[in-house]
Amino acid sequence: MTALREIGRAGLLRADEAEALAGHYRFLRRVSADLRLFGARPADTLEPAGLIPARLAKSLGFPSRKELLEEYKRRTALVRALYDRVVPT
């Protein structure tokens, strides 16, 4: 979180982008932590198949597996877009 604040202060991201990125980070860390609680192995992505997404949706307060997966996809796409803009390849 400190690094995100400093990125914002350095002008690499607007303040609202840095704040949004921090929110996405907290969400994705919660997803990661809950996945470990369910016995899933650490991974870079959430696999949509199997029972785990439904369990994860319930633990995170989503009404359905589908809504969790949509939110996960939305957030990871936003993070990727910011990353690609700030860190050109």
C-alpha cells in the first residue's frame, strides 16, 4: 500500500487511479487468502471450474459464483490496463 501511495505521489498514476488500484489489491489479496483457506494451491488466476468459485463467492458475500467471476475478471482487467500503461513493454 505504501508503494501505491508513492507511485501516486510520483505522478505515475493519478490519485484516483492509485486509490482504485489499492482497492483492487485488497480485493485480490482477499480472494487469494480465501482460496488458500479452501485448500487451493497458490496461483496467478482464479480457475472458474470446480466447486471452489462457488465457495469463494459465498465467503466473499457475492450472491453467485457468476457474479464473483465477473467481478474478478473486471478487476484484473482494470489492473492489467493500468500496468500496461505505466510499464510499457
